[in-house]
Amino acid sequence: MWLENLERGLDRARLHPLWDRVGGALQEFWSLVFPTECVVCERADSSLCVDCAAVLRRATVRPFRAEHGAEGLPEAEGARTAAGAGYDVFSPLPVVAAGHYAKAVSAALLAFKNHGHTDIGRWLQAALAGALHEARSTLCGESAELVLVPVPTRGASVRRRGYDPLALLLGGLAKRRELPAGTTIATAVRLGYRPSSLLTLVSGGLSQKGLGSQGRRRNVSGSMEASPAILDTGFNRPCLIVDDVLTTGATISETARVLRAAGAVVVGAVVIAATPAPNGVGETTTAVVPGIREPPPSQPMEKNRRVGVNSNNG
Ligand SMILES: [Zn+2]
């Protein structure tokens, strides 16, 4: 237990600006005293060994369109206009994903989000940055200014983890000026209070884990509201919603509902990983760049497979 607390403390220290200067030496010392293992293959090494880092990079280097098969997504912006023009096809909000939620990607995401491995963040940041740049250039046309809106995280989760995973990833990219040109981050949407959420909060809270697509939709429907700051100023700007994992799209849909009600134009969403759609619809995702390569088979990862999909989002 004390070791776990110590590790968590160290992970928190990594977020401190001073870490960049002394962190490397400290980490080397730490790994000598307490050998750590790769979160994917469990080989005694760093949190992510060189081989698995390479697999992760290959699996997220070609962003692709992932909206088809995520049946909880809202309509694309302007879809109603198209319907008026005679089209009768539901056109979902475009989503750009860095990779598929499988193998190294899922293990790294889970370790980063739920097990304090914030040192894996830099690989996930690279994946997210690639997807953001892809979405910026393919979805947003010529709009000079684009607002990145992360889906909200529960305060209780942030307190338990000691950090907000999405904010940590986006904040790091902003600090290093690796966000696409003309983009700013705004926490424009937050979780609101609703009586029905009280029960789920008591029982562990608004987790989407284990819910089907309809359950997920019900679970998040009406759960969010606009931040007071944007209600005061209005928010009629083009937005990209940012989330870590796309499952059914229910969380993105709820975020889009709030943004659109506040006057925003939601041009799409960006995720690090997209889960395969039920009945394999996701297999036919539209590749933005043709030729997505499946990562080579990775090392055994039984430990992570047991954890399974554990996104708090949709
Ligand atoms: Zn490994």
C-alpha cells in the first residue's frame, strides 16, 4: 500500500515543472530501487518498453475517420440542410481517431488514465496531436479560429487520480506549442447536477463501463451543462470535441448538445482511440490516409485484458 502511495506521489511529481530538470535522474534512480514493468508486455523496464512504445506509435500514426458504427453520435453540422435538399441518410458527426482501441493502445490508455502512469502521457500526446492536426486540416475548412472542447471529467475521478487525464494531455500539447495553428482549449462544458445521477454517483458514479449503447445514452443524456463563463459571453464559434475513447459516441453527443445550445458550431470530434463497433461496422471506417497498418502482434497482456474497456466516457 505504502509503495502504491509512493508511486502515486512520484507520478504527481512528474507534473511539476521542475520535473523536466531533475526528473530524468530521479527516474533512473527510482527504476534501480523499484524496478517497474511495461504496462503492455510486463517486461521489467520502464512503464512502456521500447518495443511496445514502437507498437503504440505505429498503431496511432495514421488517423482515420471513426464515426461509422458509433451509433450514439449526433448528426453532423449542416446535415439537416442536406436532408432538406433531398438526402435521407443520417450523417453522423465526423470523428477522427488516432488509433483503434486494441492491444498497446488500450493498455497504455488504461494505465495512463486509471493507474497513475502519467509518464506514458507523452506517447498519447503524440497520438492525440496527430489526430488533432488531421481533424484541423480535413474537417475545419478555412476557419481561422477553432476551439478544442474536452469532454468533462467528474470531479471525484480527478480527485481520486490526482489529475485530469484529458486536461493533462491537452495542456502539455499547448505548453509545447504542438496544437494545430489557430486552436485554443476551452473547458466550455461541465457535468451538471441531476437527481438521477445521485444513485450512480453513490455506486461508483456515471461510469459507462458495462452499459450498452442505449444505456450509455440514457446515462449521459442531460448530464452536462455549459460552463458559466461561456453562457455569459456566448459561444458562437467552431468547436472540436476532444475525448480519449470513442465507444458509442454518447458522451460526445451530450457535449455537442450543450455546445450547440450555446450557439457553437460543432464541426467534429477527435479521440485517441476508437473501439470496434458492434457487428463489425467499424471495420469499414473511412481511412483519411489509406492503408492503416495493424500493429504487429504484441507481447502477452493478460493483466490489461482483464481490465477491459474502462472508459468513464462513451
Ligand atoms: Zn512492453
